[in-house]
Amino acid sequence: MRKILFASLLLPGMALAQNVENGKRLYVRDGCYECHGYAGQGGAGARLAPKVLPIAALIAYVRHPSGAMPPYTAKVASDADLADIRAFLASLPTPPPLSSIPLLNQ
């Protein structure tokens, strides 16, 4: 956790390209959806969307995760790839409030 905090302080101005469509493609190609769901909603892995980590914290965690997540080196997913994945996750809409779903309010 300290690495994530340090990286978020160290790299706040990091300028990386952000391509939502490429991020969606990479999210599926690299298998992120298998644990985090197609909409980043979580499952075996943590919920990633709609509140997405800052890019520096995301990169730091992906490189040195805790728990069952395998590390993704820059050879597997570059910083630019992770910026695109983050852009995709940030583009996902917030789900509706549970109170707006009639079936759940019976």
C-alpha cells in the first residue's frame, strides 16, 4: 500500500495517452474482465469502476499487487496501455441507484 501512495505522490503529472476504445480492447485481451467483470463491477477481483484509481496508483498496484492478482510487468501492459484501460473504466456509467430498480423494492 505504501508503494501506491508513494507512486501517486511521485507521478501525479504523468502525461499518458488515453484511448477508451483501445482500453476496452486491452481490458478484454489481457483478461482483466475475468476477475473484475466486463464493466469493472468486481467479482473474484476488486470493483474497478466507476470510481477509478488515479493513474499512478493504478500502475503501481498492477505492477506490485497484493492478494491473488498476478503482477503485470511493462512487457505485458505498458504504462500507456494501463492509461487506456483506466480511461475505459472511467468511461463506464455509474449504475442506477438500487432504489430505482422496481424489482428490488418489492
